[in-house]
Amino acid sequence: MAPRTIAIYGKGGIGKSFTTTNLSATFALMNKRVLQLGCDPKHDSTTSLFGGIPLPTVTDVFAEKNALNQQVAISDIVFRKDVPDFPQPIYGIELGGPQVGRGCGGRGIISGFDVLEKLGIFEWDIDIILMDFLGDVVCGGFATPLARSLSEQVILVTSNDRQSIFTANNICQANNYFKTIGGQSRLLGLIINRDDGSGVAEKYAETAGISVLMKVPYNTDARDRDDSFDFAVRLPDIGEKFRKLAIDILEDRIHPCEARGLDFNQFVRLFGEVSDDEPVSATAEEMFGKHDRKATPDAEKGNGTVESDDEKMNRCIEQLPEKEKVVYIMAEREKRSPAEIASLMLLDESEIRELISTARKRLKKLFFEL
């Protein structure tokens, strides 16, 4: 039977490799044969899985073999990780890509899949192939599993920040496009990683018609496990979330989303009021310096220097009520979870979440009014 194929997409640094690795571990613990396929030029998807050891990439191996007029073999690019208390090993491949600034990463993805298909990847004795894909690029190479229906299902990983949600929305729209020309990949839904309880990603998902499959709160123990090349699913709370998702996937309990995605105007309006003013055109005269330089009053501080956005934000933070300021700094600057802050301040977690939400709203108003 052909392997089950799932592409996991997300913005760089949002935790898609963390998600993929722990989902691989969960399936292996359930006695499934899993292949984790890293599809990012950074070739770091399997780093935690293999104890920090970087795997030889399909791109590099192919170049070396081609120079010697030799064929790439499975043993050159597929590696296994035997975990002592796991009933099944986990297999890993890194597609890789060119060195920074020396080639097209998307082209490397396409070439890598060509090699894997010649080696019969979709005929291997594997139950599940998890493809860990970079999602914050528009190059068609990174849409290979969608364009060629190499992945049956797609999962998006995001957090509550606008940029990672924007990336998820782009992948949703790309998948919708390929469906119009015969693509068979189906969107299962969204995983919210490092969930801070703000509900921003959930609001987007509801508006765009995407199911929320799992919410993983920010957890320092989980981060430490990942940093030390171990599995966060060994933590009971994290493990239970991944196990439930894995069972839902295996037993086909998740109905694919008929997600519409959002156009740019719809998307930005999720995050606040948007000006209806037309952008002001610059003139050739001012671009070539043939005008009087006059700084706008609201861009200057008292000493005549232009204030940066960071400086302005710091000034706004100082104007928050004391309790809101303390909680906001702990949440945004120190990256503490609402639960941690509640424990430190001897307050209910619900009160902390309310303070964070109120501080954000107040800051947005202050920032644009000052």
C-alpha cells in the first residue's frame, strides 16, 4: 500500500520542524513506519531527530555522484533513527538546496523530488511520509507537493502573529489555485504553535474557513527538549495533544477544509482599522533632491531627530497603566506564557490574558495617535 503523504507548511522559525518531528515521533510510538522529509534549503528539519547531526542532502549527494557518473542509491540519502523505547525507527531525508546566494532553492526542491521518485519513494514500505516545507516564499518549487499532488493532505503551522498567519493564508490560496487545475492535495487545517491565548489565529481560521486542529501553548520544557535534541511529546500534556491529532489523521476523522482563504484587503482588516486614503505619490523632483527638505512634524521629537518605530513603541509602553505595562513586557519582551506570568504575579491566568489583550489594544491606539 502506498504511504500516506502529508505536507506541513509554515513560516520559517514558526515551529514547523518542531511540529513535524514530534508528529513523526508520535506515529512511530503508535508502531507506524514514518519518513520525515525535510524540504527546506536550510536542511535542518531532522536535526533534532538525529541528535544534532546534519544529514547528507539529496542535492549534495546528487552533485557528487553526478560528477563521478554514478547513480544515487537509497542508502546514500535515507537514514534511520532507532530510539530505544520506540517500537519503530524513524527515517529521515533532507532535500537540501544551494549554498546561500548561489542558486534557486525551489529548483533544488524540484530536482530532489525527481531523484526520490526515480528511487521509488512512493512505493517504499512506509506508512506515513511527513514533508516539512518552508512556506514563506512564493517560488513554485516550494509548492511542488501541491502542484503535483505529491501530498494527499496539507497542514498549516502558525502562531498568533500576523506574518505567520499571512504565510498560512498564502499556502491556503496556493492550494486553492492548484485545485482549480486538477490538484488533489486537501487542506486538513491549522496548528497554532506557541499559542498565547490571544485568539488571533483562531479569528483568522474562522474567517477563512479553516479548521483548528491543535493548539500548542508556549512551553519552556518543550523548548528545552527540542534544544537538547529530544521529543517534546515525552511531556504528558504535549504528548496527549499530538497523540489525539495522530489518531484523528489515521482514522480519517478530520474532514478536509473547503477553505476560501482571504484576499489582502480582507486579511489586513482582521488586525485593525485600515485607512481608506489613497497612497500619496512621490515626484521625480523630490526623488532627485530638487525640493525643500521639510520633516513632517509628527515624525520629529523635541530635539529635531526622527523617532524610530521602536523608540515610539517604547514611549507608548511607558504610558500604559503599571500593571498592564509589567504584564505586557513579560509577555512580549521576555516571551513568558500567561500561565508563567500568572504564577509570578499571583493572579488568575484569565486576568493575565485580559491584561495582555487590553495592553495590546491600548498600545495600538497610542501608537497611531502619538
